[in-house]
Amino acid sequence: MMLPNIRKIIHIDMDAFFASVEQRDNPELSGKPIAVGGLGNRGVVAAASYEARKYGVFSAMPAKTAKKKCPFLIFVKPRFEAYKQVSNHIRQIFLEYTDLVEPLSLDEAYLDVTTHKKGKPSATLIAKEIKQRIKDETGLTASAGISINKFLAKIASDYDKPNGLFLIKPDEAKAFVEELPIEKFFGIGKVTARKMHKLGISNGKDLKNFTEFELIRKFGKQGSYYYHISRAIDSREVKPDRLRKSVGAENTFEYDIDNPDEMKQQLLLIAQTLIKRIEKSKSFGKTLTLKIKFSDFKQITRSKTEKFEINDFETLWKLSSEIFDLLDFTNRKVRLLGLSVSNLQYDNITGQPVQLTFNF
């Protein structure tokens, strides 16, 4: 039975994007376990090839850990300009099919093809054609998920990686979610999954047994999200004008710093990077947040909100210093400092920034 007002959503996710670009541009790396990033004592893996993933190497993993798991792992310095260039090329392909493209990052995006520019009878055929064009024009593979909403499309794209294509049909959506392990739910992390297991929740069917009120009481405002996705409901639209909520810059140091003067010097460099990013994004915020990660990996943030916009370096550095100077670093070593500006306003866009919420 055909359901009314069904949307056709595609989620495209490039396969090991950064690593795949490096393997494409450096044939000697093809078929080998490589990690992008991970340089230096405090390096972190930004992306890992599928050959490296077989050894348990994944993004966000410390380089030292990755090297232990795969002693012959090849580390490659990131080339973000190259990745942006490929990403822009892929985005132009998307726009030939629909104007409703919502990029999530350089390597993934949602497309709403409920109505589109090509006149093809199905979203699956569009996804197949887009995947083939990406392969033909960039030499890279992508995985695609197709379904009735963003939540299901995102899950589907990860279902048969790499180079996958998976469809969750409208009349199969509820049954699919009921059988889905909660670890596979987009938006449920490891900590929440452990908490759910303690409550006897192992899959979507178990989650569906709880009322919305019960889930809100146990998980806060996210409880409403969990209630609806357990029923395959996600009414978020694909928004091509999605606006970022914050602009930031941070640095993980090669060694732990225990001298406040040296910390402040590093903070100055971070502030200089941040103001350039603020100017480039043409967005000016009113809330400044200082992020600190200590040598024991404990992390704190301190924020300050002003009535005026933080749109010049003098203001940014004055507020950064005020926040920093209130902290006590006695007997503490710092491994990371970061600054971010939020509560953004845009000088080239009328109206208020889009709120990324679930409109149930």
C-alpha cells in the first residue's frame, strides 16, 4: 500500500574519504593500511583506510594506539585543500539532481529527491546513478542509504559499506527499526547504549515499550527523540541553508604544558586562528568558550556571553584572557587548549539562524 506524503531521502557517505583520496593520488599507497593524520607524539588518526580498519584502526584513535594495532601502518599528512576540492566536485553532482542538499561534512550529505530535476521514477535509481558518477568522475566510492526520512537514510548508508547501496522501504521501516540493535541507532552513543541495556533495552522494539514521558525522565530532552525514532518517525527537513552553530579552533600540544605563561602564549596563537575563521565564515558570535583538556584527560569549559558581537581580535583576546586568568593551574598540566564562538549571527543572511531541531 502506498503511504501518503512519503519523502524520498538519500544519505551519501564517502568511503574512508580522506584515506581514499590519498590512495587515489598516491598509487603506491593503494591496497595498503594507511592513516591520515597521526603525526607527532600526540597525533590522532583523522581517517583510516579499510585495509587499516581490518586491524582495528579507526578515526579519533591516538597514533600510538594505532601503531600498536598495526605496526606497518603508513601515516600520511592531511591535505585538506585537496579533500575540499573533491568534496566540492561531488556536491556539484548532487546539485544536478536536487537543490535540497544538506552537507553534514566534507564526506557526507542528505539529499531530498521527493521532487527532483532528472525525472527518474525512483530514489534508488538516482542514488545508483550518483554513486556511479562519483566513481567515474573522482575515482572514489560512496555508500548510499535511501528511505523515508533522514534517520533511516543515515542508518541505511552505513548498512553495507564500503560501496554500499541499501534501501529501507516505507512499509518496512517500522519492522526494520524494531529489529535494529540500539548500538546501530544514529544518535545513541556508547554511554547511552550501556544505560539502555541496564534498562533492558537491546533493540528498537524494546525501546518502543517505553512511553515518551518515561524516556524524557530517564534521558532528558533526547528522550523525545528516542521515542520517535523507535517508531521510525523523523520529520526533520533536508535544509540546504543549514547554518553552523559555532566557530572554533584548538590545539593539542606535543607535550604537556605546566607553565601558565606558555599556555597563554599558545592561547594567543589559537585566538589568531579563530578570528581568521570568524572573518571567513562572516559569522559573529556573542558567546566565547574556552576549552581545556588536562594531562589526565579531564576536560573543562568556561564560557562568557556578552551583549555585543565578538567580531575583532582585540575583543576576542580581551575576553579570552579574562576567562583564562580566572583559572588556577597549580599542579596541573595541559595537553589541549581551544576557543570557540557561538550564539552566532550572520552578516550576509537575513533572519535568524536555522534551529536544528526535531519538529515532531
